[in-house]
Amino acid sequence: MTGFVALDDVSHVYGGTGGTLAVEGLSLHVNRGEFAAVVGPSGCGKSTLMKLATGLQFPFRGTVQVAGERVTKPVKIAGMAFQAPTLLPWRNTLENLLLPLEIVEPHRSRLSAHKAEYVARAKNLLTSVGLRDQGDKFPWELSGGMQQRTSLCRALIHEPDLLMLDEPFGALDAFTREELWGVIRDLHAARKITVVLVTHDLREAVFLADRIFVMSARPGRVLTERVVDIPRPRDLEVTFTPAFTAIVQELREHIVRARQ
Amino acid sequence: MSKTPLAIRLAPWIATIALIAVWELAVDLFKIPQFFLPSPWAVGKAIVEYWPALYRNSLFTLSTTLVGFALAVGFGLLLGLAVGWSRAINAGIYPLMIGFNAIPKVAVVPILVLWFGIGFVPAVLTAFLISFFPIVVNVATGLATIEPELEDVLKALGASKLDIMRKVGIPRALPYFFGSLKVAITLAFVGSVISESVASNTGIGNLMLQAQAQFQVPLIFAGLVALAVEGIVMYALMAMLEARMTGWAQRSGFAQG
Ligand SMILES: Nc1ncnc2c1ncn2[C@@H]1O[C@H](COP(=O)(O)OP(=O)(O)OP(=O)(O)O)[C@@H](O)[C@H]1O
Ligand SMILES: [Mg+2]
């Protein structure tokens, strides 16, 4: 069985032969609509995995498939968000959100004729992440958390089938982070989108994901998969239950071992 | 933007007046002869006395500078875009450009005279040659320093290189470009004056050379003052243009090169 995102026995080297072996023999399958989390020691190749899955890098061995097709160029269907919000400072929030629509077809050719429709969509999205009426603010007028929400919205505006999040909440304080967990959880539930989330926060992984992949130290490969069987919808309260803590503890042991 | 305090607004005037006062006092106190260092008063008198010549030659210098500068802006922008666009073009052209920039432009003037005669054309070309380099470097830097993560976000959407340049590269290169104009315009003046003082019958550079030959030291200084005034005015214009065109960069604390 192949998943919606499928990496099979993938190895990747940065900087040509003799360069850094980032991942080796990495296999990972994520089903359509699934929320997958990837955890592992720092530098183990998690960001590399994201780049391979979106066609920003190509493996020297193994195959990468997305939506049943071999990835040979950037995938076009992915929304991405990173730890840094990377908003354009010369555009206000709303204009920042419209950026992907200026690139992705069919929106690209429809945008100027159906501007109002797209602006309404952007405003809805902003409202859904608690940024109602912030559309005309510029990025530097927003707090870090608000910028990160905007960055998430930008990743979602073209309604991608695949959402790739690389430590999107890494730079935020604990309260804002937990608030955004709720935002992501609801977006995933509402849109049935496939999500791959890279994180260092094990609680975050367990709270959000259906399945968690634990990676080894560099060169990275998948050590274990852990299905999170906590029923949805999940509330923040769930993070205080023994079942939740047990999974977090189990993952922590895997990572401690992986680091050795 | 908040209002600038009075002290800050007055500071440039106070500093200028203080400099003139110290200069005047020093000349009087140490009895410095006029043919060595004329007092500001003597320079002022020379400005009034030779006003028509100063005015005419200043206009000439200003015109050669501006034409050379305009060429530098056009050419610098194009070359900067090319260098920022392609790593291969960058690798090929950069060493050439650095080598070229290292050549003292005064050494190039005789060649220009050989090709184009004296006067307007070599002055324009010297101004151009000396001032395009910072524009190229700045535009290329603006393009080359796009955050890799932002580039990834756009590429994963299927953006072409042209898309990335249009949506991100060029807007973010603009503050670098407008910032470089301030440097380029002052360099263009240097170029014009160099060429005029070697190979021209007009222009402030030529005026100062003639004044020197006739020991009219106050007139030399009057020429310097004229250049300084033109330089300050053009610099201020470029700074205003910069603030107008890329206000977002200043308000957001965008990194400037
Ligand atoms: N562009 C690059 N050029 C060369 N080496 C790279 C590059 N990007 C990553 N690497 C190397 O590949 C390895 C994996 O990097 P990667 O960024 O995928 O790790 P990561 O798991 O995302 O780490 P972190 O948790 O710290 O973000 C590291 O050893 C890194 O030094
Ligand atoms: Mg990483």
C-alpha cells in the first residue's frame, strides 16, 4: 500500500558525493487526510524530509511519491509554513495572504477578475485563526503569534491538499502555541487536509497527530511509528490524561535512545 | 512618524556655522595668507564677484553629472538584475566588475578623450563609469538575499524563477537600489569634476584648474563650495526619493545593505 505521501528507502546527500549524508534508507507513508507528526533529534534530517516530499530536493536513492505520482519537480499542491513566518514586509496581511493565489493556477488567472471573492476567502480564513479585522496591518505591526497565524493562513489560502509544517510554533510562547494547536486541529478537521508536522515538542505531536514518526540521529531514518489512538475531537484537557502522558513518555524514551 | 526635535533639526545648521566661524577665526588669528587659505569671508566675496562664471560652470557640471548618473542608474539596474538573477552571470561578471572598479577613473579619462574629444562626453562617461558600480552591487545583493524559506514556500506552490523575482526579489531589492543612489550621485560628481579638470573648457573642475593657474585661491574655494552645495542638494533629493519609494523598509526595520 502506498500513502498520499510516500517515501521509500530514500537517501539524500547535500553537496554532491562526499557531502553530508542527511537521510539514509528513510521510508515513510502518510495516508490521505491523515495528520502525521515527525519527531527526532536536532539535525537528523526532518527539514530535509520536508524538502524531499515537496520536490525542493531530490533523493540520490529511493523514490518519493505524492498523490500517486513520482516527485520530479516542486509539487505545486503543498502549502508550507516554517518557524520563521517569512511574510513580505511591503504587503499588508491581506496582500500577504493573496500571494499564493498570484502563483497557483487556476487562481492566478482568475484573481484579478474575481478579486472580491478571493478577498472574502482570505478574510474568512483570517477570522478562523482569530485575526479578524487585522487584514490591513503590516507584518511588523503584528505580534510573533499573529505573524505565525498569518503564515499558516498563507499556507492554506489556495486550499492545498497537503500542508507541510516545519516547527511552525517553535518560536512562540507556550500559551500562544497551545492556542494555535487548537487552530490547526480545527483546520485539519474542517478541511480533511493531509498534514505533515515537524516538531520538537512531543506534547504538540501527540495532541495533534494521528501517527507519529520517530527519526534516528543523522543520517535520519524512521525508527518507530506510533499511532495515537486518543479519540477526536481532542481538547487541551486531554493533555493531562494518563494515556496522553504515557505516549509522550514513550516517545521521549525513543528520542533519548536515538540521540545516543 | 514622530516630529523631529528642534535641536536635531537645527544641528546641521549649527555645525555648519560653527565650522565657518572656526575657519574665519583661525585665518584671522594665525594671520594665514589668502593665497594659502582664504577666509570664508574672502570666499564669499569671490562667490559674489564671479557669480556668472560660477553659475554657468556649475550648471555644466550638474548636467554632465546628471546625464552620467542617469546612464549609471539604467545600466546599473539592468546589470544588477542580471547578476542577481543568475549565478553563472554573477560568477562571470563579478571579477571583471571588481577589476574595473579598481581602476582609477582619472586614468581612463585620456582614453575617453582619445575617442570622444574633450568636454561634455568624457565628463558624462566618467561620471557614469564611477557611479554604476554601487548600484549593481546593491541591486544584486537585494535579489540574492531572499530568505531561502520564503523561496521554498513559493517553489512548493510551483512558482517560476520569474515569479519569485517579480513577487519577492525586485520589491525587496528596491530599498537597496534607492539606498545606492545616494552613494552613486556623489560619486558621479567626483567623476564629472575629474574629467573636467583634465579635459574640458567648461565646468567647475576646469574653473578651479584655471583659478589655480592664476593663483585666485578664493575662487578655487568658491568652486568647492559650489560643488558641495550641488552635492548636498542632489543627495537630499535621493534621500527623499528613497524615503518616498520604500517607506515600508524604514518602518519595518528591513535590513539594509
Ligand atoms: N542546504 C544544506 N547544505 C548542506 N547541508 C545541509 C543543508 N541543509 C541541511 N544540511 C545538513 O543535513 C542534515 C540534516 O539537516 P535538517 O535541516 O534536515 O535537520 P533537522 O532535522 O531539520 O534539524 P533541526 O531539528 O535542527 O531543524 C544536517 O546535518 C545539516 O547540516
Ligand atoms: Mg529543521
